[in-house]
Amino acid sequence: QIVENLEALFPGIRDRLVDDNRIKPNVSVAVDGEVTPIGMLEKVTESSEIHFLPAIGGGARPKRVS
């Protein structure tokens, strides 16, 4: 519902956030300051604060080639 409301205000935003009715893998969703692993299934209230952020991956060092 939130994404649909955003789409009404900002046409084209849905295509940037959603693919096949799921949040795209390169997008993270934070609800009330917490990144949620369940994306569009997270329950929100009228006063919830929602952020769509670029997902950050990695953390492993590349292997050194001798």
C-alpha cells in the first residue's frame, strides 16, 4: 500500500523499488529505524517512518593472488 501511494505521488518509483511484487534485491527497507528482512510484509502504523535504501553487501576481503 505504501509503494502504491508513493507511485501515485511519484510516478515511476514503483519500478525502482519493486520487481514481481517483491522489493528489489538492491533495495533495503527500514521501518522505524530498523532494517527489515521481510520488506513489503513488515507491518506499519500510520505514524511509522519508512526508508528505502540501497542495499549494502560485501564484508569479505578479496582473496590475494600470489
